[in-house]
Amino acid sequence: MTLREENRYPHCMALRLYNTLTKREEDFTPRDAKRVTMYTCGPTVYSRPHVGNYASFLMADLLRRWLEAGHDCDVVHVKNITDVGHLLHDSDHGDDKIQKEAEREKLHPLEIAKRYTDQYRDDECILGFLEPKFRPRASEYVPQMLVMVKELLTKGHAYELPDAIYFDVTSRIPTPYGTLSGNTLESVKAGARVGVNKGKRHPADFALWKKCIGDNARHVLRWDFATGNVVQSSGDDASAGFPGWHIECSAMSRALLGDQIDIHTGGEDNIFPHHECEIAQSEAVSGKKPFVQVWLHRRRINLEGEKMSKSLGNVLTLPDIVAKGYDPMDLRYYLLSVHYRTNLKFSWKGMEDARKARRKVMEWMEREAGKEGKEGKGGEVVKDFCAAMDSDLNTPAALAAVFDAMKNLQAPREHTATFIDVVRHTFGCFDKIEEVISSHVQALIQERQQARDAKNFAESDRLRKAIEEAGYEVRDGKEGQVVKKK
């Protein structure tokens, strides 16, 4: 599916994206005209991802969908699973997030990882995510990580201390460390996000490989540094260790997409230190610049004035949304209705508005399916939609074009159908879903119809309330009552 199919809607021009690396919008031109390589930082599976996490993942899903629908590109999408090595506070010291949860629940770390990986994948399916081409797990790519670590040591970009192997941020790399985030080496101080170690050459130097000694001697998941083989022993063992978080994504990206890729996405919290470190180690190994052509970052989600964060304990998960009576697609619409470079201030009123707006669009699409189109204003709204999406994924403007189309679109039937197909594919939340109404609600509907026929309006109102409390919307019209899921 493409807007350029049979030259019906040749409105997509150059796709412009805001590049965090250059701090400006740029025309996007993939290395291969019809093949885009894209890497997305996936979840660390120590708990269920929250709404803020899904906002970041949805940005990548939206971009992929638009590249497919609007630009006819084949997107080779990699989205990883971090199941080892991500330490608390993104630092170089402290507990591994997954191991800490495993110790709390008295389970093996991989059992914890599997549980939350399954939950995460279920959530993505429910939210309508397209399946990536590859979904690598960090624990499966340790040999590739060790190849990179050893190359960095050989090339003088890394050095060894008793506790770990560190990357030297002052070494000569194609893109100077700090370019992505805007930090300078002078401004980076040892603190909350960078581990304090007096042996490090610079406070910003980060761990590529942690040895299973000292505080890390209890780490369960460990590999032999020389061979990359899994080690089953426990306790102090300097020959065994586990990877640092940053080297994981570089190694998985390199293994599956090569030394240079077109697009890398993530949340704004990933900019520093994680993505900054990815650039440094990837370019130091390959000697090629840039490692990533375009970096896209989703701004955070705020809840009651604060960043939605597990560490703050103010997160909402998909089950929380469903428990409030909302369809997961309402959440998808809500998160995509705000531009990805804008902080979304989450509210239940916003969710309610999203539900109503999504319903209006879906009902219009269903009505259009049975109409014969006429010549008219079709090209203008299609052009507006394409221009909005090509302008740094401006979803508010794109949705405004959709609502304009609902009022003004008069085009040949085949053009209208193509436009609707493209909007559906791009946003992923307008597909017609056959609603299965429970037998209990069906019985209430039948009883209410009997009450209406008997002009028993008090009973009709009571039954309407019961149907609505069950999660359905009731509309009365000339052809009788219409009941739909809210």
C-alpha cells in the first residue's frame, strides 16, 4: 500500500525529520532508496512497561508505518529486549535491574525476563504494533559484544581496571563524545548517572564489561570473557562477567544491520548516557561516521506534573487503562495525537476526548465504505495529510486533515478508499473491529427494546444505564437503538 500507488496520490515529497544529533529538521534520504534500516531501543524486562514507554515505541511504529504507506519503503526494523546488564539509574555500579527483581521474588533472572517479555509482547499486540523484522535479546548476543570490546581494547579506545573494562571517552573517535546530548567532557561530572570510580581516566568513561568480583560476585548471568560461553559458577571470578548496557545495543545493531544505519529511535531519557555511548563505541570500532544518520527521540509523558517514571512510582500500565473502561486503541490514538517532540500531560479527560475522536473517525470511515464518491476537494485534504506526516511526523496536523476530510472530502470512490487505507495503516487505530456483545448485554438490549415498544420510558432509561455501565454506548434513532462499545 502506498500513496504513490498508480500515481493516484503523488503528494508525498521529501520526508523531513528532526535529528537530535544535528539539532535541526533534515530531509531524510536512506542509504538505499527503498530500504530503510531502523533500530529501536526496546524495554528492560524487569517489570511491565508503562504508558511512557509505549509512547516512545509508538513513535517508532508510526514512523515505520508512514515510511511504508507514504513512501513505499521496506523497513528493516530491529527492536531489542534488554534482559541483562542494565544497572539501576543507568550507572556503572549498583544492581542489575533484572537480577534485583529476581532476588526479591526468589527466581532466576531469566524467569523474570521471560515473564515481562511475554507481558510486553502481549501489550504490543493489543496496541497494534507491527512486528519488527528482528527482536534480539541481549543475553543471546554476548559473543558479538565481546568481539566489539576486544576490538576497542586493541584500538586503544578502552582500558582495563580490576572491576571492569571501560571505554575512554577522550580517545579519538569520529564524532566527539557529547555531540548528541550537547554535553562537553568538561561539564560531565561523576554523579547520579555515571558511576564513581577513582581509577577511571575520565568521570564519563563507561563500563563495557563488568567482572564478577566484589559487589558483582553474586551476579547470576555471567559469561567467560575469553570464549563468550555461559558460565555456571558463582562467587568471585574475574575471568567471568557480563556486558554493560550500552555495548549491548551497539553489538545487536551491528550484527543485524551493519556498521551504519539510517534511523535510531528511543525516549529522550536515552539520549544521555545510553545513545551518546552507542555512538562513541560503534564509531570507534568501525571508524565510520555517522553510526546513525537520524536520531529520533520521543519526549516524556507527564502525569500530575511529574515525569511518568517507575522510579517515581507514578506509572500507568495498559491494564490500568483497560480497567478504566477504555479500548487500548483509544490509548494508541491519544499518544499519537500529540507531536512526538511535545510533552504529553496525561489526563483521563484526554483519554475520554481521544475515545470520542477515534470513534468519530471510525464511523466516518465505515459510512464512506458504502458510498459512491464524486469529484471535488479530495486532492487538497490528501495533500494536507501527506504534508503533515512528511513534516517531522506532525500527527496533530495530519489528524486535522482527516477531520477536514470528514467534512469536505468528495473524490472518486477509489481515491477515498485509498486515502482511508493509508490513514488506517499510518495510525493503526482505525481498523474496523467486529464487536462481540456479551449475551448478558444482548439480553439487556432486547429488554430495553421491549420497554421502548411498550412506551415504558422509566424502564427504558434504567436499562440504558445498565447497558452503559457494562461499557457500551446507546444511541436511539429512527431505525431503533444502536449499541456500540465505548
